[in-house]
Amino acid sequence: MLLLQLAISSVAFAQVFPAENSSVNYRLVGFSFPAEKGITEYSIEIAIGNCTNDAAFGKNKRQTLHTATSRVVAEVPFFGREYTWRTSYYSKGKTHFSRLHHFSSIISGEVDSAVTRLSILKGAEKYKDAYVFADGSNALYNMSGKPVWYLPLTGKLAPKKNKVMDLKLTPQGTITFLLGQNIYEVNYNGDILWEGPDNGKTTRDSNAHYHHEFTRLHNGHYMVLGNDFVKMPHAVTTDNGNAKKTDSIAAFGTVVEYDEKGSVVWSWKALDFFRQVPAQYQASDLYDPKAPQGTDDVHENAFYFDEAERVVYVSFKNISSILKVKYPEGNVVAAYGKLSGFAGANTARLFCGQHSCKTTADGKLCLFNNNSCNKGALPQILFFDQPANSHDTLKMVWQYTCTFDDVIAHKQEEARSVKGDTNYPAAESLASYGTFSKGGNLISLPDSSVFASICGPYGKMFLISPDKKILWSALLETWNPYDRKWDDLINYKANIVADPKDIERLIWNAVPK
């Protein structure tokens, strides 16, 4: 059973946690209790069920943990069960026991294995103690595919058909995500700590139109994508060959930085940039006068703030381009991709329909390439050396083409396991899924391994080594009761927490002190 112990033994909590008779949204539990002077070893005993006396407790005891401090993190076996626990220590020839404490772990469809599951396609070895957030199921998983936490969508967070997106850990030991066009920060218990203002301070209407990516920075500020909707003129060619101008509504992205009070401290508008260079704008793929609606829906779909270099990278899916914006000045210092004629380096199409642009510790640009210009082409993970000057171009230094052999093998095994069930289809081929066109995420880890997730049509996520060996892979699935089979559960983004100490910090940040 997983056991994470705090290295600092001098920290003591004045109260018992989990609180008596509390209901929690996790089974990776932080247990804390008052320390006893001079005691350097404690035991925590955990029983399943609501035990009211020592006899019942002894009969149902399931786990015994040993810790040198007055707090410890451990997995209890199940969601949807009640638990009883107590602490003990040995002093002066006698074992001392605390009273019995009680709590319950609530089950939800997100973590009910009959409804949702993370199927392990290849087990982890190197990162077996990591955790993964999957926003397709609003849950946190260990590397064995077992859920340990889920986001309670109640009260203000009631989804109302909106989907949680970009669920991830912050440097402050909290969790951020988008829900519809709102942005939130919560603690491990699901309590809302911060929510984004929706007052249109950076747009032309009363809505901020948050989308795609939301991040808390190391300085405590928040950075998010928004949209600014404006009328755009187009020269449209009609069927008889005559041209006429029409207007359409176009979405131009913004990158907005808020402080902890919700005040805007910095923003960058894509529209301002494109309007400053009309000649290049007309010459680029951004604007096509022959297209019925033009192509000015640039679809800003990701950003990354390199806080050390003070540069913001902004990804535009529909024009297969990435702009490099100097912070806080706001000037574009490079344009990578299809855009032509702009200041900075220009690059032939090395990626198309890309997502999730980031930089590595040594300054490489990395991105998830959906490769959507080529029907049937597989998505890729790409790493580039950035140009040394404006006369140079991106240089690809590493690439990996995503494979689905493990997914197909998994589906074939599923089909074989349901013998005689005519409602269970044969394993689908990769070709039946068509072009990959949206989503995807990647995270470069300190040892140069890469964690990636594929949004649509699969919910696959995986870890790959620098020499392109799969270290771990999994598939997010949901049960289809009508066809009696497991369907792919689309996961917009998965995010890895490679260091389990970061999860431990998340847990203790939510415990009253």
C-alpha cells in the first residue's frame, strides 16, 4: 500500500484529520493527529466500515501504517466506503491508543470502475509513483490506472453540460481548470479558492470568453486565453463571378494575466498584431479573399509563458503558426509556421493543426502536432532548436510519431473477451477514425522523457523516453451500456505529476492547521 511520509518531523497538527464523520472526494488520504512529546514512531490502523468499538475495529482492520511523524498520506482501498482509524504509540512499556475516528470516501461516476476506467496498456517502471490528471473523467489516477481523487462538480461547479478542461496542478499546490467559459482554482477538497472575473475587461463585450488553457504562474498570478469577437470584412466571389464585400464575426484570441485580486496586470491581443501588418496579413494564409468566409478564425488554442526567458508563445491552430511574444513589451519577436512576411524567423510547414506549445529547460520549442493537413496521418511530438537570429529557421532535433498498436491490441482483446456477444463490434481499425484534428498535450520531464496525451478521437496517454521507448501507456474509457462495450472517452488534456511530493503538498495544503 502506498505510503508517503513527510521528511520534516517537527510539524504537528493540533487537530485530527480527516475530520470526524467527514465525507471526502478521494481515497489518497492525508491522516494527521496531535504529536506526542518524545515519540518518534506511530502506527495508524485503518478498518473498513463504521466501527463503534474495539472488537468491531479489530475484526475489520485492513491496514497498518508506520510513520515517524504525526501525519502520513496513504491510499485506502475503495471509494464509496466508510472507514474507521486510530493511532497508537509505545511509551514507558505500554501501548497507547487514540479513540476511534471515522470518515467516508464518496463514490462518483468519475471514479466508478463500472462507468469509467483508465486501462493500462503498458505498466510503468521508472515513473510508477507518478500521478495523472485526466480532464475527460475529472479525476486523478495513479500509474496503475486506479483513481485516487475526483473533482466534485456540485454547487457553483455543477457542469450544466459544460466540460472540465485543462485540469492540472499549480506551483502553489492547488488545482486549476476551465469549466465552460469560467476558470477556477480549487484545493484538494474541491473548495473554490479563486475564480476568474467575467467582466469583459479585455474584450469588446461583457464576457471574457475563456478557453483552452488556464495556468497559475510561479509569482501567484493567473494567465488564461480569452476571445475577442469582432466584425471582419471579406471580399467574397459569388457564383456568377462578381465579387462583393461581406462582414463576418471573427474570434481573435487574447492572453490575459490576472493578479490574485482578479485585476488585469497584462494582456496581449492577437487582433492588434495582425492589424498592424496589413500587407503581410493579406499575403498570409490568415486571409483568403476567395474563401466564402475568409480564414480569419485563427483559433488560438494554447500558450506557454517561459517565465525565466520572459517570453509568451501563442499557438494558432487554423493557420498552423506560433507567435513568440516578448513579455511584458508585447512585441512579436518571431513567427513560426505558415505565416509569411512577419518579423522574425519564418519556417516552412513543419507542423499543422498543432497544440500545446512549450519550451524545455534548455530552450527548445516543443509541440504536439496533430498533423491534420494530411488525412489519415498520425499525430507527432516535435522538438525544435529555435533560430539564433531572424535569418535562421527552426531546426527539428527530435520527433516521435504516435502509434496505436497497443490501442488496437487492447480493443481486439476486448472483442475476444465478449465471445458470442453480437452487439460487441470487431476491433476498429485506425483508419476508421479519420484525421486527427484537435487537442493533444505534452510535458517535457527533467530527464528528457516526454508525457503526452491525445485528445481526439482516442483518450490515449503515454510516457516515452528520449530514445523513443514507451515507458507507460493507458487509455481512458467509458462503459456504453447500450452496445455493451467500452468506448473511448475523449480526454482534452492529461497532465502528469511526476513527483509524488507535489501531490503530498496538494493534500496538506487542504488540511486545516
